[in-house]
Amino acid sequence: MAHKWGMAVDLDTCTGCGACVTACHAENNIPTVGDEQAARGRAMHWLRVERYWEGDFPDVRLKFRPVMCQQCDAAPCEPVCPTYASHHTAEGLNAQVYNRCIGTRYCANACPYNVRFFDFFNPQWPKPLHLQLNPDVSIREVGVMEKCTFCVQRISAASIDAKAEKRELKDGDIKPACVQSCSARAMVFGDLNDPESEVSRLSRSPRGGKLLEDVGTLPKVTYLARQTQV
Amino acid sequence: MDRRDFIKLTAITGTSATLASCGNPEHQLIRFVPDDDIVPGVAEWKPSVCPMCAAGCGVTVRVMDADVETVRSGQAGVVKMAVAKKLEGNPKDPISQGGLCARGQASIQLTYHPDRLVHPMKRTGARGSGEYKEITWDEAIAELTGQLDTLAAARDQKSVTFLTRPHRGRRTALAAELLKSFGAAAPITYELFADEVLRRANAISFGHEQLPTIDLARSRFAISFGADFLGTWNSPVAQSAAYGAMRQGRPGVRGAFVQVESRMSLTGASADEWVPVKPGTEGVLALGLAHAILAGKRPADAGRAGAAIEGWTSGLPDYTPAKVEQITGVAAKKIERIAHSLVELQPTVAFIGGAPLAQTNGLFSALAVNALNALLGNVGQPGGISFTPGGGADLGRPLGGASSAPTLGSAKVLLLDDVNPIFASPKAWKVREAIAAIPFIASFSSFLDDTSIMADLILPDHSFLESWVDSAPESGSMDAVPTNAGPVMKPLYSTRATAEVLIEVAGKLKSPLALPWKTAEEVAKSTAKASPQPPAPSPKSPARFAEPVFDGDATAYPFHFLPYASLQFGDGSSAHLPWLQEMPDPLTSAMWSSWVEINPQTAERLRLAQGDLVDVTSSQGTVRAPVMIFPGIAPDIVAMPVGQGHEAFTRYATGRGVNPVSILAPATEPETGALAWAATRVKIARAGDPDGKLIMFAGEMREHPHEGKTR
């Protein structure tokens, strides 16, 4: 049976520390754009930590939510793409083919989660910062749209390894960079088609919910609500 | 010519072509074959230790082949070598347990930073101008040896000062040994957010001069007094792992925690209950809780931790909930409720860190929390606090502004190792002036920072990925975790491991010094002599609450000033890494900026809007930064993250933002001489319209903060 990759994020253990944000930059060759471009809203973070302040001092609360591409099953970004750069893979990922992308940015307009980022210029890594680049991930040039891939290069690598060893992928074989860096173990990745996988178990949790569930995008990321002490 | 001759001929011409091109690395065929034992395109994983903070997380480094422009044997060229690609937490390491924080992830940029110092240098311009010329290692070592020999000839060995960060590694032991055999005083250490006050308190209360390990994973209820244990304090990765287990690691049991602080930290955001208190009264709240517990049936047995508190045996009559409410501003009912939870939800744990210890009464607050903890009965027990064996290493003598603390006073030769006190100490300490007056300064830094730019001689260290590394973490694990690891890649540049430079210098002195080590490897692999814990100091008299003393008159300077360790930069030592500069601060989403956090009501009263420039003025000076309207801060407090405002620190951090440490008053905690960095009062005044320097990833702090309101 085909895999269907999904993620569960437990907001009760997420501390908002941002390790996943930097891990994502390191893994996926996401450029830093510098202060001037960042001020123009061009900073690229495939994964961000959102904050929600509630109440006023002294009864103030702050909740965090890491938001990455939700890898929707009914993804609004896909049908709007005139070149099929934004498309759905057999394993349920919303993939982006950089070589097809002509930079219409329709997909970014259509995405309700604001997780697509446009390359306004060629990325720059003053030497020797280029040595940190991950050879498994292609570098995006000016004029294309980029986004979270669920670390598809790690999915492929683990699948190839499993095939070479003539075995099935085990639950936990694949960890995207964000999941791997998370000290509090707030993020879990796995196969939603395997009812025994941890991500399936967590996705069935009564605390579970999807981001902007009512827009009907059928996301594959489940957020487990933060609990309150009684 | 038959086939056999053709092959022979080809072999000969091929070989001679290769040999002929050996002189210039650019033309070497060999450059297409890596000089390391690595298969092109195949990743290897090698262990190392993260250098970013004292926690000492074990990491694994992904190593792959790459074309590197470098200089080998004096010739520039391209070589294919194995280089680090990414760092992950080492799953076998009891500290990191497979996780790694944002600073750890970014530490790879220490190696590949475009402004790294790549060879030894000698100053040519005026001090602080940053003008240097390249010299050879032989010249550099001769220069340093000559300076030391001059002192030795004048019988003035005491005038050498080695200034470093309180390292958890063996390198400080090497420096200490070198200085001792030379005849100089032990290394002086400096760290802005050091925990000397807590170490002292733990020595008095528990006999361990060491930071605690908190067993959150097995705790059901925790109360943290100001400790940002999920962000910046102590061992954040180990503590985050324990926190995850506390919340969701046990079926049917979800541990709860209360955070006591006056500005919401990253940790405070995750608390079940966030309790703001008046700055400097945290210890009173702890004793109020102890009073409520003692008033119940519980025996008052808290051992020496209790004995360190005045009035403990008589049930703390001065700390009734009503009195505590008056002092701390926390409602008596709330105190009784939390005390009830502390008794009912065993095992429970209390701990303190950060700003409460940086008050003039910090030691009292720490002793009070220790006594509360001892009363809860969980010291050394599951779900409580414990002390990592072998974690109590000698950390050197901390530099201080207090009269009893060591200063840079009469030094004639200053050696700087991974430390930046000009940036991280208050201007009033006059560290810059003291350093400028020292005739000769050598730095082992990999970057020209605010302090290293004063150096006459630069002997750049390898990056941690190119060196032998070691650590003996002070906390974060129940067991001793001495770690060492070899280099994961060859050096990119003409740098040298500082340990080996020190060993070479020791051997080349006119009267050579015998050190117990020959190489950096031997230093990293050596173990600390098991020194017995020093006899626990007794407090002069049982501690009692004294009103915290703040610098600045409350009418002229109406706000408490809280500079806090930033998640990205800590004390500023990682402000030069572009990933961290562009990482949005989780509480505000700000990037590449400095800002002043102000309560919304205060801002409205002062007619300040988001991004407006304000002057924050203490008795020591003024910094100007944009306003960040921050819902989680008391109305009488303004806070600023530490990290920006470097005068020199590579292209990414130089001249960016302002340094809140510079306007701190030189207040100290009297017992330890540690800087009381939270004891300054300030005034604020609008200085201008937004200048666009406050850069945020999100649009606003709230969804619609100004909806229906006009300014």
C-alpha cells in the first residue's frame, strides 16, 4: 500500500524554542535574505513559530504553534498552477517542481496558511558559507516558489535504504529535520496509512485538530491542543 | 603498435602528466579524489560537542565531500575534502538525547563564517582599528613567547592574565596549569549570565557548588522562580526533553508547572500558571509557600537548607501569606493554593535561575528556594533536583566589579580566550579602559569582536569541528557525562588549536615549562583530578529578606530595567551567525533587531506605538531602540534582549542595534560579587518616529491590536 505522509504536533509539549526553524534552514538550503529584504517581508522560513497572545497583564497567556506546509489532500495551491509545478505526489505530498515553476505566485495567493515563499533573487552564501549546503537539496534560483517538502530528500533516502536492505520502512525510520531537532519531542512524522504508526495514533487523539479545518483543505498535519491544568 | 604497447604508453604519459601537475594544487588530478577517507556523495556521521553554551550537548555531524578553496603548504587551490554539513543531537548523549536547540543548529556557521580569522595576525594600525597584517605561526609564537620571557626576566610573572569564559572543558585546566608553572595567577573567567550566586547558595544549602539537574520527567508539579529553563538557562535541551516527558510522557499523568517572573520568558509562555512578582521578592514568595506548608502537619525538616533561613524552625512567622502578599504582590489565596499543590502533587520540585539571582538580595532568594525544595523532600530524589557527579569542576575566578573580585588591574600581558567582556560588562566597570591600558594583548578568537579587536596579536583557534573537543557537563544528567571527540574535518585555514599553541609556547620559553600534555588530543582525553568538594561554606548568619537595592531613584527612574539572555544570541556571543539573526524571536517574531519591551497600558499612557524610538536612560547612560508593545510584562518594567549592539563582530552583527548591558549600573550581589544585572532602574522618553529598524516576520503582536482604537 502506498504511503501517506503526515505529521502530528503536540502543542502541549511544544515550547516554541525555534530549534525546528533553524534546523529547517540548515537542512533545506534556505537562504537568509538580510535585514533590508527581511523588512520588506521577503524572509523565508518554511517553518515558523506562530504566537497567540491572550488576555491582559497579569492574566496574560501566550500560545505557540509551529506552522509548516500542511501538505493538504485538497490543496488550493495545486489547481491554480498553470505549469503543474505545484502538484500532488502518489504519497500525498504537495510537491513543487522548481524547473517547471514560472513564478506566477498564484499558489502563494491560494494557500490559506501562508507557507509558500518566493525567491525574489538568487540566493547568496558568501564563501565559504556555501560549504554548509546540503547536497541532497536543490538550490532554488530567482523567480521560483519554494516551500516545506516534509524533507522529501530524507523520505527518499530512507526508502532507498529500505529497498536496498529488502525490507519495509519502519515507523520512525524517517525524521524530517524539524522533528529530529525537537528536544521536547513535540513533533512526530510518519505514515498515516499505517493505523499502527505513532502519527496515526496521535492524529486520532481527542485533542487533535487541523489548522483552518473549515476551509476544507484536508491538511495532513494534526495539532494536538495544549491542555490546561484542572 | 599493438594493444599492449598502447596501454603501456598511455599509462606512462598519464602518470607523467599527473606528476608534472603536482606542483600546483589547482592542476592536481588528485584534487578530484578526496584526501579524506570518504566516498564522494556518501555521508558519514561523526560525534562532537556543541560549543555554544556550557550545557555541552553531544552532537553528531554529517560529513560529506566538497570542493574547498583553501591554502595548503602556502599555495592556494581547490581540494576535495570531507566537510561538516549538518549537526544533529546525538541520541546516545544523555544531555541532548537526540535534540538540538537553534543555537546548536547554527553553530556550524562558526566554521564557515565568511569573516572568520584565517591566519595569525599582528596589529599594524591603532588599537581597535582592526588593521592587521598576516604573519606566520612561527613569528606569532615567537612574539608571544618573547613577551612572556620579558616578564620572566623581570621576575614579573604575576602580570600575565588569562581571561576566558567559564569553560566546562579541559582547556581551562591546561591554561591553569600553564599559568601555575609560569608563576602567574589562575585564569580569570567572565560570563554575563553566570550562575555564581546559585552555585554559592547550593554549596550552602546542599554542599554542592554546582547547578542542579532537575528531574522534570518524573515530577508532577514544578515551580520555577525566573529560570528560563526551556530557553536559555542551564541545560535547555536536556530540560526541554524532560519537560516533554513531564507533560505527555506518562499515561494519565500530566505534570504541571508555575512560572514566577515579571516578564514572560519563552518558558513562562508554556507555564500552566504565570505569576508575576515584584522584582527581588521571589525569595519571599518561596518562603511564603514554605510557611503555608509548615503551617500544615508537615514536619519542618529541611536540614541545613532550612537552617540557612532565619526563623525556619519557628515556622517562618515573618512570611505569612498576608505579609507575603504585601511584599510580592501575589494574592494570599494564590499562595495557599500553590502551596497546596506542592504538597498534594508529589513529587514536586522548585528551582530558581536568571533575574531573581541578579538582584542585590539574590543569594537570599536562592537560599529561600533551596529551603522550600528541601522541605518538599525531593533533593536527590526522583522528580526533584540532584547534582550531576563530576560536574563541580573548578571554573576559575570570576572577573568582577566588586572590590573583592579579581580585576584586570596591573596586567602587562593579557591572553583572551573566547570571551568578550568589553561587550558583556557594564560600562561602569571600565573594562575597556583597563584592557586598553594593558601593554600587550593576544587573542585566540576566531572573530574580531568588541574585545579581540583590541589585541596586538591574533592566534586564531580552529573551529570546534576542526578540533579535539571535550566537556564534563555540570548538570542535565543524573550520571557523570565526561565527553571527548576528535576533529570531524580537517582545518580549512591556517589556524591552530589553542591548546597546542599554549603547549608550544610553554615549551619554547627560555626556561621551558613541563606540562603534563603534549597535544590537544591528550588535553581533551585527560580527566580532571577528582578534587574533593570544597568544605561547604556556612552563611555568615541565617539569611533574611532584605529589600533589593536598585540603582536609580524611583521618581527619576520609574521603570525596572530587565536585560535578558536572548534565545538566539545568549549573552551576544552568537550574534554573528546569520541563521540566528534571521530566526524570528518566538515571542515577538523580530529579526535582525534590538527592541524595548513595554507593557501595552504603559505604552498607551506614554503615547508610544509599536516601532516608535525611545531613549532608555539609566544613571549610566542611554540607549535608543524601537518600542515593542509586549503583553507579557509588568507595567513598571521595561525589558531588552541582550545580544545586539556590537561595535565589532563581523559583517552580520557590527553596528546592529544597541547593547542594553552598556547602561547597567555596577550593582553587585554582595556575597559573591556577581553583577546584579537586574538591579538597574531607567526612565524612558519618546525619541522619534519609527525608523524601520524594527524588523518583524509577523505583522503585529496580536491579530488586531488597534482595532477600534485610535491613537
